[in-house]
Amino acid sequence: MKKNYDRTWKIGELANMFDINVQLLRHYDKEGLLVPAIRNDKTKWRTYKYDQIYPLGMIRFLRQLNCSLDDIGSFMPARNSENTERYLKHCIKAERARYEKLLKMESVLNDRFSLINREMKYAAADQIYIYSEEEMYYIEIGGIEDIFVDELFYLYPTLVFYEGDERRFAVWIPGESTPEFEKYEDKFRVLKNDEYLVGFHRGPHEDIKNTFERMRDAAPSILDEGCILDENAICIDIVDQFVEADKNNFVTKVMIKIYR
């Protein structure tokens, strides 16, 4: 009878033992992370020895800490008490940072969906009214070619400044202050509290100028005599590609500044 340390495991047996996919073990072999001790040249069958069991367990544990295969490959052969302690502390610190970032992301996304639910109560397509907006903090992120590489674009509501045929994109940061976004400090702006003509556009963004015209046509019956509308418009994407696949269901809040 073979003793435990004399025993070998075929690749399928080892995969079952660790509840992982055989393809993963093949990948580890290809990457040189866990090369089977025995390989049959004819059948190409992989067989693992007893002393390879714990290293696989260690790899699996480190992957749960989101350690990269390159990092694990460098760490495993050189591990000792000092190196292991230092490396695991580094991994835990990185995971804690990711966790804190995730909590922040959760808070931001909760605020975003609260905004959607709140604004949709007033988003009747034909409703146009006057509203005094409070100060709005926002971060400029550039033109259409700049926005998709900025993670803020996916978290915060998009603010779009329509100036003639030009569009400038920003993200609205409700209730935040500059210290939260130090690397964006030079792009942080405040939209002062002003009076706006407000309406909602439903449908594709490319048709939004039709809503601009509809609002301007309706303005004389809403505004006091002598009031003037700004030539430009400010839009907040309420329901957009982030939450809706069908662009016909997009909802955009349109604000045109009023001068009295």
C-alpha cells in the first residue's frame, strides 16, 4: 500500500480535489506555475506528486486575494517566513484598498439611482417649467473622444454643455467637495445657483435639439415679460446607456438659463 507521500494524482483527480477546472491546471502548467511532476510523452497525460498538492492550495488561496499569476510565480519559489509575511501583508493591503473603493462605488451608485427615481417623477415629456437650481459641482472630462477612458463617466450622471454645435462633457458630483477628487482638482467646477427653464427630452440624444426648440417656442407663455433665454443649454442624462439599452427610452433633463 502506497503511503500518502508516494501517491500521485492525475489532472482530473487533482482538479476534483480542489474543485477547479482541468483547464485551469493546464493553464498553470503552460505558465510554469505548477508543472506536473510526470508527463507521459505518448498520451500527454499529466500526473502530479504529493509535494505539489500544497503549492496548488497556496496558489488557489493567493488567487482569492486577487494576486496576479505573475506575482504568484515570482513569490512561490522564494517564499520563506519573512517574504511570506511581507507579501501577504501587501496582498491584504491591496484588497482593503479595493474594498474601500467598492464601498465608495456602492455609495455613488446608490446616489445615482436615487437621482433617477427622483427625476423620473417630473419627467413628463411635455412638461416645461421654471426652476431655481442649487449649486452643482461637476468635473470636466472633455469631448466625446475623452469620456470613455474616465471611470467617473460610468459612476456619476453625465452633464453635457451644448454650445452651438459643440458639446462639452462633465460629470455631476452631487454634494461632493474638491478634496474627494484631488487628481481632478484643476477640472473641478461649480455651476452657480441660477434660474432655468427646465424640460425633459425622451429619446435618442441626436434628436435633443428638437426639445431645445420646443422649449424655446413655449418660453413666451411661461416667462415674465423681458426675460431672455441663454443661447446654450445644459443637459443631465437621467436615463442613458448606463441603465437602458433602447435609446428611445433615454431621458435627458434640459436646462436653459433665464436672464431677468
